[in-house]
Amino acid sequence: MNVSKWRKIRFHLMAIPFCFLILIPFYSLVVNSLKDKAGAAQMDLSFPFKMHVENFSTVYREAHILRALNNSLIITGCAVVFIILFSSMTAYVIERRKSKTTNVLMGIVLLGMTVPVFMVPTYMIAKHLHLTDSLLAMIFVSIALNFPYAVFLYTGFFKTIPREIDESAIIDGTGPYVLFFKIIFPLLLPVTVTNVIIQFLAVWNDFGTAVYFLNTPEKQNLVMTTFLFFGAHAADWNLVFADLVFVSLPALIVYIVLRRFVISGLTTGAVKG
């Protein structure tokens, strides 16, 4: 057995325990959502003798899952689209137009990644603009919170795209909008998919913002249903686990479908510039 093959085997053997650590919470979530009230209260990993699938129909009905899912999709979809659009254009300007202004702009972006968000002033601004308890407020705040990291990822990726592509297009008379959207943006597919996954998960699971800006039942997203459902059914752990399955499933599907782009999008550009 050669050295490289032995290293692969050793790597996989070392990875198995970490895989179990990651999968056990998901397994626990699913099996406890299929138990009755008494069985789920024990919170063990045993598989139920009788699966109580009716837990999901109860949660679907009482937690208004469809309405909350619709709100989550609107918030997450709008936020991710605008984050991708604005962050890619901002990163393009920062990387291609090297100047003191773009250096300051990049500094502001990095500052946005490191300085913690103060939610009370943010809420006061939204209240002044009459945006509280609205999906629009949640979308705006989500864009502001996640925009800096998206710019950071795009900036690193732009370093791998030769400037000669821009120069050739400009010589041929290509305008700036056509240059970016028709030529440059398609080259950003790996990092764009990575950004979509990261931003989707960040916005979808953002409870801290939702608890401030989504107060009425009609406006609440899926994450808020878990908070409210736990308050109303604190003793019914089987129903709480079933609600968590509803909340986790869309994000899990998005990651599984697009996971092959994640590593390439994060690592491409890390070795240049």
C-alpha cells in the first residue's frame, strides 16, 4: 500500500468520529419528533416503537407553518438576491479600481464584519421610518448584516480573474454594465453559489433580528414559530422537535443541493494576492 493511499484511509478513519458528532443532533431531532410526549421528554437516541407522524400535522396546523414558510421565503429570497447583486458589484469596484477611495471602502466593509450590531438603535431607526413589524424591515436589516462578508468573499475571488478580460472587452467597445453582467458575473458562479448558501443560512436562521422586527403572528417566519411554539408547548417536546424539523429542512435541502460549490468558492482566491 503506497503512502498516499494510506494517508487517505487514515484521514477517513479520523473523519468518522466527527461525522457522528455532526449527524447525532440531526438523528436525535428526527427520532424525537416521531415519539409521543413521554418518549420525547426523555430525549434519548432510541428509535420509537411506534412512529407518531401526526406530530407533524399538529405542528403544521397549530404553528401555521405554511404562512411562516411563505414569510421566510420572501425575507430570505429578497435579502439574498440583493446581497448577491450589491456585494458582487461593490467587490468588483474595490478590486478593479484601486485607489484611496476603494481602500477606505474596503476598510468600512471589514469594519462591518468586526463591529457588533447594536439592535436597539437599529430598531429605533426602523421605527422612525415606520418599518417595524414588517417583512421589509427584516429584509433591509438582513442585507445590512450580511453584506460585508459577501463582499469579502467576492473580493478574494476577483483576484483570480485576469484583468485582461476586462481590458479586451473595453477595447471591443463593451459598456460597463454589459462587461460586468454578461462577461464577469458568469465567471463568479462558484463563489456566488457559496455566497448564496452562506447568506441563505444566515438569513433563514436569524432569530435575533426576527424577534425585534416580526411581532405579529401574520409576519412571523419559521424561526419565530419555534420560539412561540416552545412557549405554548414547553412540555410537548415531541411537537417542539417536529417544529424544528420543519425549520431545518429547507436549509438542509439547499445545502445538500449546492454543497459541491462551497469549498471551491471559499478556497479559490485564497492563494492569490
